[in-house]
Amino acid sequence: MKLPAVRPEVAALPAYQPVQPLHVRARQLGLRPADLVKLDANENPYGPLPAVRQALAGLEGLHIYPDPARRRLRAALAAWLDVPAERILAGAGADELIDLTLRLLLPPGEAALTCPPTFSMYAFGARLNGGRVVAVPRRADFSLDLDGIRRAVAREKPRLLFLASPNNPDGGLLSQAELDALLDLPLYLVLDEAYVEFAPAGSSRARQVLQRPNLIVLRTFSKWGGLAGLRVGYGLFPSALMPHLWKLKPPYNLNAAAETAALVTLQRLDEQRRRTEAILAERERLSAALRAFPWLHPLPSQANFILCRVSGRRAADLYRQLMARGILIRYFNKPGLRDAIRISVGRPEDTDRLLQALEDIARQPAPRQGERP
Ligand SMILES: *Cc1c(COP(=O)(O)O)cnc(C)c1O
């Protein structure tokens, strides 16, 4: 019996490569998970607030389906962001909102525009939805090629443009002038603010969805909120899109624990802000310390990670040498991102372990080409 084939756009797609779970890495390295320093996925090392843990431990009504409209969470977000709740849709992480946005706005065969190096889920999601991906690479300093974007828009008529601000992996912000210029283009601009809570106050463009019919802003509790494991994100959308998004959204996409955790975090923003500030202070300390290694060239970042260009050594070697010492980071070696590492900002003790390991590595001769450290 010959069964029907899976959808060709899915069959043709290489699998997304997420970071390895901690217990898997620990087993590979022969270490305990607690001995690893996880600086590879931009998570908040402080985790959820104590009040969040308490609320989760006492959570009632777990046998009942959660409110599909998320009224309480959306009301709390509306009050915080000063945007009507009618413009807010919550989801299982910003990742789900990227997918819902693509399912709504990208018909098969049509184009979505991305500006790499950037978060890879935009291109992955667009392909998964049967769309074409048109890439307009950033310049060597990670700034946008606005003329290149305008030419690509004229040529390919993309339905959407995805931009992260701060951008992952470099940590740079999109300027208001750039945003204004891009919003004049005949497409939907999806502005991913997954890290905006780490940027200077006033960096978010969330409220501009009220003036701009083609602006979508995505946010998440995964990074600043310390809730990556619970999956809570949300999007701010033009009002014309909202009725359709409600149809697309799985009714119970966000689970009850995730909603409670997000709500309690919003009730304690001062406490959460202090943690964010600890991470920002550590970012400055880490950046200065990294600059002391002549082969590391950290870029200024407005997020909770630091991208470093590596010279005179291979980023892949450094990645493996750090991993052998229990320190997990990301490395890149692809067009636009040759020999670079990205280090998430951790707690002071995480920075100490990383610096110790780097000093240890600095004392050893650089591995020869092809040799495994
Ligand atoms: C981590 C990340 C996300 C994913 O957020 P979730 O809410 O955990 O799905 C989205 N965008 C960027 C740029 C990220 O780095």
C-alpha cells in the first residue's frame, strides 16, 4: 500500500537545531548538570521570582481548561504596556506567535523577508508554512541595508519583514528612523522585542502598533522574565488582524501554569526589574573582562548576551574547549558571522567560571587546524 507523502515543504526542510538539554550535555561531558554553566540560550539565570514558584505550588483548578481568551493576562499586559487588551494575543512563547503570524499572512509561494544574521525561526517558520524566504544580509557592523531591503521589496513583493530589536545575535537596536522608513513599505513589519527589557528604558516600540496599521510587535517572558521553560509570549497586532488571529489560535495554547507565572511576574515588576539590573551590571563587567583577551572582540550589546568576534583562533575550537570545562556557549561560523561566539550574561559566579576557563585556555597553545582540543 502506497501512502500519501508528507507535505513537500516540510519534507524538504532541514530540522531546526535547538540547544541541547542540560541533562543530555552533562551526560556527554561526564559532569553533573549542576556543574555546567549554561550561557548558550540567553535564559535568565535567576529563574522565576520566589512568588511565582509559590503561586505555582499552590495552583488550583488544574483539571479545568484555562480561559481561551486569557482575559486576566491580557488585562495585566494592557495596563503595563498602555495598549488596549483588544490588541494583545498571548501564546506559548514568541515562537508560537511567529508561526501564527506566518499562517495568517504568508500564503504558500509568497515571500517573507529576513535580515540575517538574526533569529533563525523567522526563515524556518516561513519555509515550514510553504513560503519563500528572501534574505537581505546585514552589513559587517550588523546595521540594516535599507536600500537592499527596498530593492528586495520592489522585486519580490514580500508580505512580511521580520526584524529583532535588540537583534539576536549581536544585541543592536533598530533606530526609530529605520523603523519609520521600513513602516512606509507595503508589508507587515514583525518587530521581535524578545530582549527589549534589557535595553534602555524607552526602547520598546510596542505602543506604536496603535498608530501603524502594518506593525506587529512580539514579546516574551522567556528571557527577562525567567520563564523560558513555561512558554509565555504575546504579540501586539493591528486591529484589522485580531479577528483572524483569534480563529487561528488554538483555544488552549497557553497553559494555566504559564499564565499564572506571567501574571505574578507582572504584579512584581520592581523585583523583576532588580534582577534585570543585576544582569545589566554583569553584562558590563563581562564585556570589559572579555576585552582583556586579545583574541576576543566583544560587540556592544543592548540585550542579555554578548557577541564576540574571535581572531587568531577558531570559534569552534573555543566552543569545544569551553564545553570540555563545563561552560556552554554558542558559536557561529556562517556567512556574515565568521568565527564568532555568543555568550549569555549569567550571574557573577557564572562569569567567574567562564573567565577562569578562558584564562586556562589562554595559557595553552591554540589547537592546530583540525585538531580536537
Ligand atoms: C529566544 C527568542 C525568541 C523565542 O522566544 P520564546 O518566547 O521563548 O518562544 C524569539 N525571538 C528571539 C529573537 C529570541 O532570541
